[in-house]
Amino acid sequence: MSLHPSLQSYADAWTHSIEAITELVSPLVEGEWNRRTPCPAWSVRDVVSHVIGMECEMLGDPRPIHTLPRDLFHVTNEHQRYMEMQVDVRRHHTAPEMTAELEYTIIRRMRQLRNESREPDAKVRGPLGREETLEGAMRRRAFDVWVHEQDLRTALAQPGNLDSPGAYVVRDALLEALPKVVAKDAGASPNSAVVVDVHGPVEFLRTVRVDAEGRGSIDGAPSLGPAAALNLDWETYVRLACGRVTPEGAADRIKTEGDPALTSAILNSFAVTP
């Protein structure tokens, strides 16, 4: 493989999750494709359609020419309209059509990865036509397919892979977003600290420190006397951060300490995915 070494972990994570998705959906009968997932407003078919569509865009395929219905009330902004296009165009596809397109798309993407020789900073076309680096695009696809694998596992009552390679890509990306959640979105006071303690298949303890100017940073050292502390399991952390559950819906799985107004503000700002 000619893939740059710094891209290999994203390729490995993507491969692990995309193969898991194939195994999950290949045996499904027609009615099971209509099951609701935790991804807002999307069924199993919709999630798989999204995955297929995004991988086709990584391949450089043209986007479908399609007009969205006007009654899709969950679609409220340009990003959602962009993502919904690849989903809605496949809403009436049969189970065999879905699995065949998924398998064919994966074959093409794996061939693309085997032949990939571009540098990580090479520019590629991202969602909404925005330019991004190849590394950023591959990281985003590894993140996306792992989260959607978990959506499908929840819908199909087949839990697993909470500590697979994709989980660590997701962990790192979500932790990068945490300082903004605490310092800017939740408005933690200057010169304060917030501790987040996560247990389960993926474990970590991180402290978000807010400096005198209100800027947030993150490290792995504990803090004495933090303004607030959150203790929750890894699956709940992911579901909150990816907008799959509300703080109220996960209240029995979250332990909080410290300033209740701050912990509430943090949890209400926790979702960071579009």
C-alpha cells in the first residue's frame, strides 16, 4: 500500500467500521431497513444511504440531481440539505439494492485507498464544496462511519465495537472540541477548571482549564477543586456529543459535581456534531 503512514490509522479505523456496517445490514429483511436509529429522523436505510453517498463523494462521483420534498421538517439548514440529498434519493431503494450499492462502493473505496499516494496535506473537495486536506477528509470519514455503526447497532440491538479503532479517532476529535464547549459555549468563568471523567470500554480523565482571558485548553492532569466535574460512561459521552440523546434523556447515567448552573450549561452545549 502506498498510503502515507500518517493516514494509515484513519484507513484502518474506516475499514474496521465499514466492514462492521456491511455485516450488520447484509442479513436484514426489508422491514428492518425502516427501523429508527438514534440519528435524528434517520432510519437504518437512511444511515446506510448517507454512508454510501459520502463514500461516493470521496471517490469523486457527481452528486445526484434530486429535489428534496418540502415536508422534511428535520432539514433546517444548508448543511442538512446537503447531507439529506444522498439520503432521500435512496429512500425507496430495496434491501438488495442497498446492500449491492454498499458493497460495490466499499470495493471501489478500498481500491482507492490501496492506490492512494497523495500527501496528507493534499487538497480535496469536502462537503458543501469546501476544500479540506486529505488527512482531514479521511479522519472525518473514520469518525462518521464509526458513529453511524453505533447508530445501526443501537437500532438493531447488536451492541459492540465501542473500543474499536474508530472509537479512538472519535475520542480524539471530541476531546479537541471540549475546550470550546466549556469555555465559550457554556461560559465557564476565567481561571476555572472542569474535570470530565469517562469510564467504560474507552476510559480517560481530562481537565479543561479556562485562562484569565476565557480561553480553554485541555490536559490529562487532575484539578483540585474544579468548578464542575462530570462522570459518565463512554457510550453516553458519545451519544451526548453526537446529539443522539439529550442531557435529560441520559440523566441517570451522568454524575455531576460542583456548580449546577455550569454543569447544566456544559451538558446543554455538549453536542458538537452538525
